[in-house]
Amino acid sequence: MALNADVSFTWVGHGTWKVRSAKGKEILIDPWVMNNPAAPETLKTVDKCDLMLITHGHFDHIHDALEIARRTKPTIVTNHEIGVWLGSKGIDGEKIVAGNQGGTIEAEGVKVTLVHAEHSCGITEDDGHLVYGGEACGFVIEFENGFTIYFAGDTDVFGDMALIAELSKFDVAFLPIGDFYTMGPERAAKAVQLLGVKTVVPMHFATFPILDGRPSQLQELVGPGIKVLDIKPGDTV
């Protein structure tokens, strides 16, 4: 089920992915790992991380970022506000590359463009109070071999997905489909149309009962011309 022979994506569960780049870099997207109820035990240990990408500050995307970053010392690409927050927690500022929407950052040989997402972004501190985490974003990620994906993060459908697709030619879209906190299958089907992709990797579903969107529903809506991967946590594509 390889999307690209040189790049592999392993679904840790929910919105979290472990990626091996074309040149063997270990990448972690939205690190909710040890505390992720959907994650298989075999994926709950992160021994190596060269690059960490964070779309937004909700606990189910950032909860384990500090522990993993302290242990593995990756380069971290995220938005400005989350970058400042990470620095305030003692993460090495030289390792944090904090941009904003529209900016392209090259880190560890991988190009990451921060793009719009339709979502909120508050970081919950240990004492429960919420701090501003900037705006949620998605990523266009171009690997060393030119293979490019759109990683939507948490979002609703929005018309400018068509603009993102026009400005960045990508092969695959990773889209949330769970509903309630993000778009569900019906709205994701519109996103697929706007993006013009032929391959979709669903995420952010089934972790909790309320996230009831399923890949089979999206597949039915987009028809046989689009390939919707039906995956479970631990699968590699």
C-alpha cells in the first residue's frame, strides 16, 4: 500500500504519524504518542526523531511533544506562538523553527510550507488553564525526492484548499474525517474535490466514539476514481 517507495508513513493513531523520509530522516507529526489511546504499544516508544512537525496546540496533537523533544532533540517546525511556548518550557531555541502561514521552512532536507486550517488552537497547561497557541495550520510537505503531500491537520473544508492545491502540486492528501471537531466524510468529500487529489489518507477518526466518520463513507461519497485508504493504527502506507 506504498504511496511512494522511498517515503513511509506509519499511523500512530488519531492525528499522529511517524514518517521516514526519502533519505531516512525520522519525522513525527503531531506527537500524541505515549498517551494516545489509539496507539499500538509497539509505537509508544520514540527512540529517534530528527524532525517534529506540530500543526496546532490541542492536547491530542501536542501532549507528548515536550517529553519526546527533550529525549530525542529534534528540529521542531510549528507556528510562532507554539514555538515561543516550547521555548518557555526549556526546549532549545536553536532547535525550534517557528514560522507562520504561507512560509516555507527547509529543515533536515525536507521542505514544509505552513498553510491555512479552519480550526482553533489553545494549549492546555498542566494546571488546566488555556494559553493562546496562534492559529492552527496544515502542512504541504515536500520530501528530498520531490514527493509531496498535503497534511491538513485538524480542519473543516474551506474554499482555499483549491488555492493550496494550485500553488503546491501534491500527490496525496491526509485529511481528518471524524466529524464533531473536524470535518466529517461529507465535508471531506468536498475537500477532495477542491484539492483534486486521487489518493486520500483519512485520519482523526475512531479514537473516541464521537469521531464516527469512517473511510468507507468517504470512499462511497468520492466514488471509484479516488483511492481512499482504509487504515488502522499501526498500519504503514
